[in-house]
Amino acid sequence: MSRNVYILRAQKDTGEMHLFLASKTREDECRSQQKSICGKMDIEDDSITIFSCQPENSARKQCAKVGKNVCSKCVGFLYENGL
């Protein structure tokens, strides 16, 4: 079972959303990478969390519900093979 999960954050000023790859810790918490999957957003940027610690299938479904505000490069990563 993969311990990779995803976090979706929205920039407060633009509303643009980016996915961050994260990993679950033994304490069942999430540890995010510093940069979004596309590299355009930093975890420290002024933003709000839309969802956190979601496995791949759940992240796909939730991004589809959110729609076009989610970065296409970030979402595309969810559909690529060979993580």
C-alpha cells in the first residue's frame, strides 16, 4: 500500500489551486513537499487547504468536483502512470 497522499491548497489572492504530494507518517499525519507538483506554489504561500491527506482516487474525484481552478499540470500528475 502506497503511503503517498495529496493536499490541495488554494492561493488566497487568485483562487488558483495546486496539489502537493505528501506522505503519511507513522503517526497518521501528512508531511507535504515544499513545492506543489507543478512547482508554481510553495507550501508557505498565503493559501487555504481545500483537502488534506487524500489518497490518489479520492484526490481525483475531489479535484473533478472543484473544476478548472485546479492547476491542470498538478491534476495531470494524478493520471500519469509510474508514481
